[in-house]
Amino acid sequence: MARLIKDDPHISDAPNNMSSYRVLRGRVNGIGYPPDERLMPYLEQAGFGSAALIRTFDLLYDLLSALVEWWRLETHTFHFSCGECIVTLEDVALQLGLPIDGSPVTGVSAFAEPAALCYSLLGD
């Protein structure tokens, strides 16, 4: 059976042993202006009003680097020493306060043949 946890030194243990480790560098593009006021009633009606007002956020690059090391692409889960963890749609909904039940939010299309539209925009 394949081992889920590596035996080699892990990036999350670096603060304890003071060794050097690779930390991801990131770039955050914050939106400096609020959404157009004409859109806000529709965003509020769909339940996305509070999420649309998020301008910036702080990223902890040490933590992100550690999480990248624990991510397993094969199972789309994090493997910690205490067990397996997966981020669900419900987790995101609770964090951002977004509705996950009800009708989906979609746009209105006047195109009778969406396949023709895809072909005209994307080609083959």
C-alpha cells in the first residue's frame, strides 16, 4: 500500500527546526473600486452582495506553502498527520456567506444555437 505521508522533512516543520525551506511567493491583485451600483441589486438578490464587496485579503504564504506540500492531486484532498481533509462547497459557502441552494445564477442568452456561438468564438 502506498504511503500517504512522506518521510522526508516537511515544509511545515521548518519553523521548529529553523532550517531553510521554500516559501511560495504570491501576488494579490486587489480590486480598488466597488462594483457598479447598477449591479449591486442583482448581486444582492442572488445572495452575492457581501462577496462582491471583498476588496483585499491577507495571504499567509508560509501557510499556503505548507498546504501545497500536503495536497494530494490524486485524491484532491489534504493529507495531515491527523487524517484526510477536503474543502467542500459548504465550507466555501460558510466562509464567504454565499448561498449554495436554489436556482443557479446564469446569464440570459439570445443565441438560439449555442454550438454555433462556441464555434464562432473558439473555432474548431
